Amino acid sequence: MFNRIGHKLILTFGGISTIGLIIMVLFYTDQQQQSLFRQNEQIMSKVTQSVIEGLQTVMLAGYADIAQDYAANLHNVQDVVDFRIARIDGNEAFLDNKTIENVNKRKQEELFELREEQNERRIIPVDSEDLRKAIATEEIVKIRSNDASGENFLTFIAPIKNKKECHECHGSADPVRGIVKITTSLQAVENAVDSSRWQAYQMSVPFLLLIVLLTGLMVKRTIVQPISRVTTAMTSVSRGDLSMTVPVLGRDEISIMAKSFNRMSLELKTTYEGLAEERDKLTTLILSAHDGMVVTDRNGKIVLANPSAVEILRKSSRDIFDEGFIHLFDDPEIMRRAIDEESYIEIINNERVLQILASTILNQEQETIGSAALIRDVTAEKTMQAELQHLAISDGLTGLFNRRHLDETLASELNRCRRYGHEMSIIMFDVDHFKRFNDEYGHEQGDRVLQNISSTVKGLIRSLDIPCRYGGEEFLIILPETSNKFAQEIAERLRKAVEQTDMDGLRVTISIGVASYPYCMVGNPKQFIEAADKALYEAKNAGRNCMRAA
């Protein structure tokens, strides 16, 4: 029997599985694509560097006349679409006599023969931001582009540094002697990714069919057939009487059960009218209570354990009854202490926080007639308390400690250092030109800059350090048990880490002020912060992106 409810469940599981497989394929192929692009960039960066080193070797060896042939041969490298060598003004090299004339003039002899034919070809616009960046930073600049057909390309603009060995011929005025421009096609990488994605989809189809088949078999055995058996059983006893009815909705197996149950309720109603109302109330209270209840008789044998006790103790009803009252928990001393104290005690059991109240029940003659235990699961309450406490001391944007926690902790740590003669330091820093980020890129970008800096701080400091947001773009880190020298080392590492962190392609720097006790004789937290703040402004006045100590 495999009716409508089974079809619904199979369609649901099949749909969820299909969506999950598609998402997984897209995710992993995207990751593979990014990885291949990164590998391609790394390989081409090494090729570019090797070309530059080879070119410099040819020039230094005195074979400048074959440098042009060396460059021309590089067009044959696989996937290289274009290869050019240019001077720093963006014109292609080896086409005129400018460089030859300058070298001959500097050497005061006709070291190289002039070309009979001259030409001037600009391969990079003179106002190119990428050209200026490569020359200014002396680092390779990567550019992604595509043509009209949609083919993607990767271009490297790499500076040829004016090494000391080159000064004899070219002088030392310019730190960069020339530019290498290499353009490669990304078509091979994209084809590999497309092939991998298609293979992943092909492999997913049989796996999806297997899931649907297994789901159908499981639904039939674990849901449809049991419901059908229950329906048959309820129908067979429908001549009885129950006082409850259930709504009849739809036309599936559950509806059949509802109709059978209602018929039983109607026929058995008069049978159970004699049950006592108080017993109904007590049973409802015990069975529906959220707290676990366990009761014993005068001999210590458990006679009642409600569903909540089964859930909280994570034991079956049989185990609870068999193991006994004292052994509700792995450590018998827990229940003994709870009975002796007769007040709530708190324990950790199965990674949950429980409160236990246990007592011995006496009759009027003070004879023991049983024992009872009330067990409450307060894990959610404790978790909420911890979350509220964390929110009270945390900054919502950065996740660092807030100003309130900073003031309390700094005062406490400073008093402790005074009392025991220990050292401590604080690091105060802010983001250089932060207003520019907000003005040029918007406040959301400014917020992301603050969040990235906060992540950098968390990954750099020790577990005992206290990172706080002082306000706006200003931060303060409390360093217990830290000398002035070590605090400066930490501050410098932080400055470099922020400078080297990619923040959505933006260059972000910070200025830092360091103050230490007792190196600075401060009388209170306010003076301590003022000392670090003064050092911070000294760093600002020194040109920013640096550290100064009070």
C-alpha cells in the first residue's frame, strides 16, 4: 500500500535532495574555478618574473642587441597572447635609439650601434593608472579583461627594477628601468572548469535517483504501512467509547485514522465517564509538566517517571525504573546530596544544566512512604543569561568589548598592577583617513573596514588580552602582564598585519599609541588612556601608519 502521503514525502525528499546536490555542485565548482584562477595567476607571475630576470641577465652580460630577439621568442609560450617590453613612459622598447643614445652618452663611447630604422609604438597609455601603480609600488599589477567575443584575458604589468648592476649604463635616477606586459588567455582554465562542472552534474543524476528510490522504500516501510496497520487496529476497536474527537482533514491515511478514532470516541464515551476528575487533573499535570518528576514507594522502588523526566535524563523509562532513585544520575552522590539539602542544587548532566529538588515523603506518623524528585532543565535560561551578559559587554558592529567593559576592566587591571607591582600596557589606535572611506565608499564600506580590522586584532593578540572598541574608528587593547617593549612589538605586528590585509581591495593603515605601567607613572585609568592617546597623535603627526610609545 503506497498512497498519496507516500508520494508527497518522496516528492519532498527528492526536491530537497535535488536542490542540495545542485547547490553543492555549484559551490565546489566555483571553489575549483577560483583555485584554478589563483594557480594560473601564480604560474604567470613566476613566468613574468623569470622573463624579467632573463632579460636582465642578457642585458648585464652585454648582449643588449639580442634582447629584442629574446623578447620576440617569448610569443611562442603556450597561452601567451601578447608579450611586450616597454619603457616607463609606456612606449615599446627596442624600436628607436633613445636608450642606445643615453647609454652611449653615459659610457662616453659608441658601445652600441644605432638602428637605421626607428619606430615609436605606444603599448600602454601614458595616463594609465595601472602603469603608474606598477612603477610606484615596484610590484606586478594584474588586470582582467575580455574581448568582444567574451573571451577572458589576464594581463600582467611588471616593473623591471633598476638594480645596482644597471646603474653603470642607465643611472640610478629611476627606481624602475622598464615595463614587461604579458597577456594570457583564460580560455583553457574556463574550459577545464566547465568540463568539471558537467562531469559533476552527470555523476549527480544516478546518485539522485538512488536517493529517491531509497526514500520511496523507507517511506513505504516506516510511514505508510505502520499508519495503515494502526488504522486497521483502531477500526477493529471502534465499537468502544472515547470522549475525544479529532478533526478530519483531507483524504489520506491520517484522515482515515481520524475517522476511525472519532467512531471509537463516540462508542466508548460512556465507558470512561466514571473516572475521577481529580485523577484526570493529577495525571494531566504530571504528564504535561515541563519539569521531570520521579516518585518512589516506601521501599524505594520507582513507581512514576513522567515523559519530561525521560527526556531530561535521556534514559528510557525501563532504565529509570530498573536503576532506581539514587542512580538517576551517573554519580549517586548527586541524589544523596539533593535529599540531604532539600533545596535546589545545580549540576551539569549530558551537556545540559539541571536543577534538582529531592525530598523524602513522610506520613502523619513521620514514617517514610516514599521519595520524590523534581528535575528542571535550565540550559536555555543559562544560555540566555550568558548571551545577555555577552551582549552587555560587546560592541554590536565589531564583536569586540564595548566602552563600558573597557572602563571597568582597565580600572580593575590597573589596581591589580599597583597592588602587586606588576606591569601592564595598553595599545590605542585608530584608522588613518577613516572619514575618507565613509565619504568615498559609503558607511557600509567603513563598517566593513572596522570589522576586518577587528578580525585582524582577534587573530593577533593573546587569549588574556582584552580588545575593545573605544569609539568610532578608535580601538584600545588592554595587555595584562605586558612590558613596554613587548607591547611595542605587539603594536608593530598589528600595524603590519592591518597594512597587509586585503579589505575589499582598499589599502587601510592605522596609527598606534602605546602606554605602559609603571613605565608611565599614571594615577588612574583616565591618565593611562590620555598617555596612550597622546602617543597616538604623535604617530599621526609623524605621517600616520606608524607607532609611537608614551
